[in-house]
Amino acid sequence: MLQGKHAIVTGGGTGIGLAIARSLADAGAQVTITGRRADVLKEVAEPGMFALPMDVSDEASVREGMASAVAARGPIQICVANAGIAEGRKLQKTSSEFWRKIMATNLDGCFYTVRESLESMTTTDWGRVIAISSIAGLRGAPGAGAYAASKHGVIGMMRSFAEDFLGGPITFNSICPGYVDTPIVTRNTDAISKRAGVSEEEARNMMINMNRHKRLISPEEVAATALWLCNPLIESVNGTEIRIAGGQL
């Protein structure tokens, strides 16, 4: 379905990003996976996947990385802005430094990724831009104001960019998962356990119960949604958010 298409997936070395990269490669795309750890990227890269160390919070790194990917594999026609930090702090404990760290990766990084991808995408006759937001980007999240704000911002960007390019061959959409079974949940289990003074099992169940169907979502389900958005027949789904949360919010 995607034979000959060049896709780029930020944060493509683990979790949701890796699942999306694999699904795109299986569909025939040449997939550039990016992340800050070159060793992780090289270890997971499969046929059709190419490792590119890149820090989305660094504008120069994104500009140089995108140019390198385009030079190697041609114009980018699928951009998946997935790289992000999922950390929470209550308002009174949210320092300016912490706020900027979250925004630099989740919001600035998404902006840089999409902007630089569009440099080559707009020279082609087809394109898909997908941002991985979060259910927190729609309803907020207790103890995670910075994270929720960054994910709200991602949705706002995708809606606005869709309006900018309305009627053209490029679509812009957000995917908003609930808690997904990735290493982020494992890390947050420990953090919540220590912060709330509960067992790790109780901390994990707190996250699971935030999903309406009371179970973790698989990365492959998110990947299948991204692949669906990349289907050439899906050309009228634009400027919207697809919720993957096990039920109505």
C-alpha cells in the first residue's frame, strides 16, 4: 500500500513509535526512525527501517536530520511526530525548568518535526502528517498539567495546519491514546508508587483504571490506527483527533 513512500517516525526506537514504524515498513514504506540513542535505533531497525539519531527538542538537530533523511531516501510523505516525554508533577512542584523540558520535546519538537517534514512533502502530490497526542490532550490529567498542556497544544497545531492546507493532498490528524502498554507505563509505575505511597501494583492499576475499558492499550492498536490514516483512500479525515481510550470520555 505504501510502496515507494518515505516515512519518518520520531521516537521510533521504542513503544508506540516502534510499533508504527514496523507497520509502515510492513506496508512497503521506507521508514526513517529517529531518537536520541543511536544504539537503540540500530538495535531495533528491521528491513525497511533506517536509524537516524536526532533530538526533536533541538531545532538544528531536526533541520539537519530531516535534510539527511531526504537526501538518503527522497521526499518525506508520511510524518509521524511521536517523540514525547510523559512525566507528571503537581502544580506547586512544577518548576520553570520542568515546564520547559516538557514543552521543548512534546510541543516544540512536534512543531519542528512537522515544519521540516513539510519542506519536502509539499513538493510531492500526497502526504500524511500524524501527531501522537494523548487523551490528556482532550480532558487534562491530574498531577500532569505541563504534559496535558503540551498535548492540547499538539492537537491545536494539527487542527490549524489542516486548515492551512485544506483542499490539498496533505492531511493532518492527531491520535489520542489512553495508557498504552509501553516502557513509559513501567517508569511511571515506579514514580507514582513513590509519589503516592502505594504499591507498584496499585500504581499500575491506577493507570489501567484511567482507560474506560480497564485495560492497557497495545502499541499495535495505535499503529494500526496510524496505518489506516496513511491509506491513500482516507483523504477526507483531516484536522481531527482519533481517541483510543476504551470508551467515551
